[in-house]
Amino acid sequence: MTESTPTLLEAVRDVARLAGDIALRHFRTSLAVEAKADGSPVTIADRSAEHAAREWIAARFPSDGVLGEELGAARHDARRRWVIDPIDGTKTFIRGVPLWGTLVAVLDGDAVAAGAAYFPAVGEMVAAAPGCGAWWNDSRCSVSPVSSIAQATVLTTDERFPHDAEQRRAWRDLAARALVSRSWGDCYGYLLVATGRAEVMADGILNLWDIAPFMPIIEEAGGVLTDWSGARTPFGGSAIATNRALASTVRDALRVSPARRAENAHA
């Protein structure tokens, strides 16, 4: 890096704001919506935002790799890689609902060195790097102190939960015990946990670019982020984010053992 190159925490914030503001120009406009190979939607807003982010990174960190949801991988063998989701919540975006975000993370090997999530339609930014704290706009943020599920707000992206029936049952049992259960999902749910406005956010299936920025954000805010097996990793293909007080309770409630699956399969 040169002397004028920003720190990684500054950089992820800058990239997320740049890309998010470009996406915002297209928000609530007439957009052509295409279907990707997996059936999910994509628009010019997604591609334009990611293209701008990649140009910014190439100009300042030319030897770094990049992995973006829409434009794929570049320099994939680089030790340090940038991970970009230009619009997390595209289905929300194209319906004119403001709870979508732009996500950017920097990985050093398999560790997340910094992450940012920008929500331009509601004017919120949350960012963090290990040892630097979690920042909500210009103030430090933290998870809530709630220690009872009966007083908790629990969130998920999709209440249908795309994993097996036992995982869906475990989630529904937990949600029934909570004070509030909502599907304010995608990246917005993780923002709410990091800023103390919800206690649990769970996704049964996701990609690296959906969750990597939130690893330092949730942890620096005092919370716990794991995959569904309880492993501290953004590579597990699933995620549970909680405040620290409810971390064990929630993961115990959502853990579905192979024996329980087999028992219920033959019931």
C-alpha cells in the first residue's frame, strides 16, 4: 500500500458507500429484471454497482483478488481478496422496499480483515475490523443485553427455510418462544443484531458474499456469528448471528442431531 491508500476499515466503508450510492440511483425506477442461472434476479443496478467497486479496488489495491456475486472472480490465487455483494436483497430492491444493502469484505487468507454493510435507502452504515470496534454510522455499536428468548426478537430471511424439515421445525419452535419473530431478513437482519435492535438472525443457506462482512461486525459488536453447526466461519453456507447472552441457548435450540433426523424420518 502507498501512504495515500486507506486502511482496510476505511476502504471497505468507502467501497460500500460508492457501490451502494450507484445502486441507489436505480432504486424505485423502471428496471429490466433478468434471471440468473440459479433463478435469482439481477438488474443493471447490481452490475453497475459491482463494476464501480471493482474499479475502485483495482486502482488502490491492484494485487488483491476480487470475488463478486455478479462478475465472478479475479486474481483468485491472491492471499488478500475482496468479496462484494452489490445488492444483497435484490428481490427487496426491485419491489421498492428499502431494506437492502451493499456488502463488502476483505479476506486475508480465510480470515475476514474488515467488513462493511451499507444501507443507502435508509441511511445506515455498519462496519468493523478485528480490534477496531463496530461502527454504526459514526458511533460505536453493540449487541443487546437481552438474555431471555421470551424477550427476544428473532429474524430469518425466509421462514420456509430451504434446508430439511427438522431444521425448519427447530426454527419454528424457537420463533414460537420469542417475543417477536419476523422475516426482516437478508443483510438487514444482521444489521439489527449488530446494533442491538434484534437478538437473533438466522439463514439456512447463503453464500460467502452474503455473510463475510458480518463476521467482524457481529463479533466487534459483542455478538457471536457461526454457521449452523456452531463453527466460527463465513464459509459454512449458513449463519446464525446472536447477541452473546443468547448464543448458547439459540444454538442448542437450533441444533438438529443426525439421530433426531432419523427418528423423525421413521416416525
